Amino acid sequence: MTDQNSIDQLAADLKSEFGRLDILVNNAGILYDTWQSASNANLDTVQEALATNTLGPWRMCQAFLPLIRQSKAGRIVNVSSEAGSLASMGASTPAYSTSKAALNAFTRLLAAELQSTGILVNAICPGWVATEMGGAGGRPVADGAASIVWAATLSNDRPTGGFFRDGKPLPW
Ligand SMILES: NC(=O)c1ccc[n+]([C@@H]2O[C@H](COP(=O)([O-])OP(=O)(O)OC[C@H]3O[C@@H](n4cnc5c(N)ncnc54)[C@H](OP(=O)(O)O)[C@@H]3O)[C@@H](O)[C@H]2O)c1
């Protein structure tokens, strides 16, 4: 997600093998930084979170859009987090929360730009999931993934530029 050459290579491989891309899920995310606050955050850490969580999906979308435009039902799913919701933002996880709020903004921008193309671009929050990042106690991975599958398989008349969990809108 952070290596432009690697992304470009994958786009070139997909182009030569398939000629189009129907679904892009930007799932990779890092640095749930519970150990720091906005006032004392290590800005190298903030930059690292932005590079992966915000610019990673942005790079992926730029690289793959030409292939997604070849699809009859292109779908882009940016895996965000309610931690990036400005409406409910608290004091914790400053690098992560900022990077996800910016990812949500990018989602809105791209969805608006692509409004007339039929390509749907949405952000989803999988909820608290028991992965390496989420740790024990979260919901099963399949339950978190269901939100992604929902957004990846929306029919053509469905929303774009939204923020959802379990198929229901979340406040920005
Ligand atoms: N778990 C939760 O409770 C929760 C809640 C809300 C939102 N989310 C979001 O859900 C998504 C998935 O999180 P998760 O819980 O599965 O996290 P995770 O268990 O920490 O897994 C993160 C994944 O991202 C990959 N990754 C990290 N940096 C990458 C890069 N530069 N390029 C490519 N892949 C990279 C990792 O690959 P490697 O293993 O190879 O490093 C790993 O597969 C993230 O966007 C996260 O912010 C999670």
C-alpha cells in the first residue's frame, strides 16, 4: 500500500491478465495508537499512519481506476473506522483517528468525482473485530468482513460516498 512501484506492478499485471477490475477493497491499516494523545503524539508515527491508512488507499485508487472504469459495476470499499468519525471523536488514538478521518474525506471526494460513472465508492467500519489489531473480545472476523462484502456487492442503484457499518449509515 505504501510502495508505488509495487502497486503499479500489480496494476500492470491485472491489466494484462484481466483487462479490468470490478472490486477494490482497501483493507490494510495500522497504528491503533492508544499509547499517545494529540498533544504529545510522535509526528513520525502520525506520518506513518497517514502513509498507510490514507495515502495507501489513495495510491491504490489512482493506480486501479483505469481498470475499474472498464467494469460494468465498479466498487471501491475503503475500510475505515468509527474512530475516524468527527461526530464522535474523543481524545484517543490521534494518528489512527486522523488518518481514518482523512480516508473518509478522500472517500467523499472520489465518490463525488465518479458520481456519473456508476462506480460506487464507500467507507465502512467493520466494528470491533478480533484480529491482531482488535485483539481478543471483538466480533468474529466474518462479521466484520460482512460490511465489506455488503459494500463491495451493492447493486447499481445503491449509495455512493457513504460511511456504513453492518449496512447502516454512520455519522461522519
Ligand atoms: N480490528 C478492529 O477492531 C478494527 C476496527 C475498525 C477498523 N478496522 C480496520 O480494519 C482494517 C483491517 O484491520 P485488522 O483488524 O485486520 O488489522 P490487522 O490485524 O493489524 O491487520 C492489518 C493488515 O494490514 C496489512 N498491512 C499493513 N500495512 C500494510 C502495507 N503497507 N501494505 C499492505 N498491507 C499492509 C497487514 O499485513 P502484514 O500482516 O503483512 O503486515 C495485515 O494483513 C484496517 O483498515 C483497520 O483500521 C479494524
